[in-house]
Amino acid sequence: MSALPSNPPKAASAPRRVARSLQKGQQTRAAILEAALGLASHMGLEGLSIGALADVTKMSKSGVFAHFGSREELQIAVVREYHAKFEEEVFFPAIREVRGLPRLRGLYERWVRRVSVEIDSGCIYISGAVEFDDRPGPVRDALVTMVQAWHAALHKAIVLAKEMGHLQPASDVEQILFELHGLILSLHHDARFMRSPGALPRAGVGFERIVQFYATPAGLKADAAAQKSETTAGKKRS
């Protein structure tokens, strides 16, 4: 029996074509998502639509729809992408700080830094809460889940600071979390809506008052040492 003719190059190239196609699809989806995040930051999640996104990306509506089957799916994807970027910029760098009050400061200060950058666009967590606070559904659920994840990280940092002896034993963890979040909401409101030039320094003063009220002498010492170390490292980098 004669051997069947083979064509190895074509057989070998098929998986590569599939891989390239998948990679291109992922890149296209990422580009659409980036554009959607920009739109949502300025217009809110409710301002998102397949049509508006098609105009921005210069794609057809069917092309956008192929990656996000519905407006709701698109909104949820944007919420998740925003959260991923928030983690990269705020959470992951801060958890490399020394446990206790220095780490809590790192989380708060990076949070403030992100809000200050978003003054001209907007925070999807905050604008989304206004848009979906009374609208049950998957988009609201996604927003709540992401905010809860961030609150859980802050809660853990406060608990650690208390366990390290950096906060007073009687400190109310939930109250501290509430006060920190309150500062961020006030900062966003006064800086973005009121255009108050003093909003950012006032947020800093507010945080220092919280530290002075709840911190122990050991916590203040550790916090001061971490700030000094950061300042020294910053000078070396520059």
C-alpha cells in the first residue's frame, strides 16, 4: 500500500494561524475596552453604547458587538478593567510597604493620587454608585463587588496596623474605614464638582488627623521612619 501524500507545512501552519487569530482578537478586544474605559470615565457607564464605541474606535457596530454581545456585558467588562487598573496603581504597590501604619498610609496616599489624576475625567466607582445605587442588576452587582474587594483590602490593612500595635487597641476598624472613604468622597466632590483648589491639601490634613487620633506612639514612630526612608529613596532615584 502506497503512503498517502502528506503536506506538513500546511498542517503545521494551521495552529499558528489559529493562535495569530486569537491573539489579534484579544488585542482588538483590549483596544475596544481601553476606548470604552475612556468614554465611561467622562460620560459614565450609562453613556456607553455599542454605537458610540464604534464611532470612537472606527469599527463597525457588528465588529464591536462581536467582542461584547450586549451593552450590559460591555459595562461589566469596563468595571472589571477599571478595577484591574486600580489594583495595579494603588493596591499592589502599597502592599509592598511595611505592615502596619506605613502600609495603610501607602494605600490611602496612592488612592488620593489616583483621584487627583481623575479630577478631569472621573472615578467609575463614584460615578457608578450615583448611576446604579437604586438600579438592581448585573452592572450594579459588578460595581458593588469591586468596591467591596477594595474595602476588604483597606479593612485588612487597618486590622494589621492594629495587630502590630500601630493603632490604639480600642480603635474601631469600620469607623476608620468609613472616615478614610469619606475623605476620598469629599476630595472627589470638591475637586471635581466644586473645582476647589484647596481640596487636595485638605484631604491630606484629614488623613493626618485620623492618624494622630488613632495611632499609638509605636505606630507614629514606624510611620515616621517609613516616610523618611521613602524620602531618602526618592532623592536617590532623582
